[in-house]
Amino acid sequence: MIIEIGHEKGGVGKSTMAINLAAYLAMQKYKTVLVDTDESGSSSRWGELRTHRGLEQHFTIVDKSIDPTAHILKLSEVYDVVVVDVGAGDYARLSEMSRIVDLWIAPTGVGQKEGDSNANLVEAFEKANHKHKNGKIPLVMAFNKTPSASNSTEAQLASDALQEFAPSLTILESRICDRKVWRDADREGKSIFEMPQRAREKAEQEFTLMVKQAFKAYEKFSKEARNGN
């Protein structure tokens, strides 16, 4: 299975999402590899930090920023799951890699710039749907770094606006709030699941629910592909 985490906009937390998704899948006993195709190398540096700190590597990290598609396909024959951290802003790369993906998760924020980028991404993927092996790119949007205040309506308003723009788009209901523990984990070279329980509890619940919803969407996409829809 190939899961790609990417967006046209940088700063939406895709590397953090990719790292923690790989960690989660490894915890579920899937043989997992994380492929870093982003020239910024955020996922690769996180792995290097773990090595420097003497932390156990629970999954493999591969740095492949040049011509990654064929390499990803080969890795998918060896590993149960290939998680791909896709670089931002390169539509040629996004289009190329969308052809082979089994599930594409696009993390996004709640701001106006993110909203504009979401519209661009959706329109670009709609034009590229015919290139996908099943005739439709299995895209889901996941709101990330959302305000943690219980009375904030920003995330819901952003989600409603995106759904109005793209009625058929799958938007995950679970949202990942902007919590300090995510930054602490990244700084320490750890996944969210390795942080102290009290600090990670809410973040872990949000992330785990998001993953489960994403896989439920994947099952729906797969059923539609089998039925020729």
C-alpha cells in the first residue's frame, strides 16, 4: 500500500504527519518504510536525530528526492506500507506521484492562504484523475494545526467552505489541534506515541482517529474502484 502525504503549500505539517503515520503503522506490526521526497529533508533529518540520540528505529527512512516514483513502486513490493512525504509546490511531482498512490492525505490549515491552496490542489487533482490507475486519485483532506480552544469555529468554517467548493471531496472529520507536544516530539526526534502519556493524550486521540477515518475512506475508494464507479 502506498500512502502519500502532500500538499502544494508548505508549512501545513505534512512531514510531521508522515512521520507519525509511519510510527503508528509500525506499532500495528506493519512492515513500514517512510520515503522522504521533499528536498527540505525534514523527515530524513528527524531520522538522523533519532540515530544521534540513540533511539530505536521502528521503521525505515529512505531519502529519495530525485526520480522517486519507480523507487517507491519497488519498495511497495517489499514493505506492507510505503508512506511518502511529498515536497510542496512542485505540481509536476505531485501529478507524477498521484498516479501510483493508494491513498493521498493532504494536510491543511484554516487560513485564507491554505484555503486558496486547497482550491488549487483540488482542481489540479481533478485534471489528473484520468492518470490514476483506478481513474480517480484517492484524495482526502485533513485539517491540521487547528486552534485548540474549544469555542473556536475556524476549523469548521474552513471545512464548510472547502466542502462547498468541492462537494464530492472527502474531508476527514477528525482535526489535529495545534498542541505544544507535537513541537516537543519533533525537537526530540520522537513520534507522538513516545511522549509522556499525560502530554500526548489529546494529540494521540486526535491523530489516531484521523488515521482510522482515512483508512475508512481508503476502503470506500477501493470498493468504488472494484465496482467501476
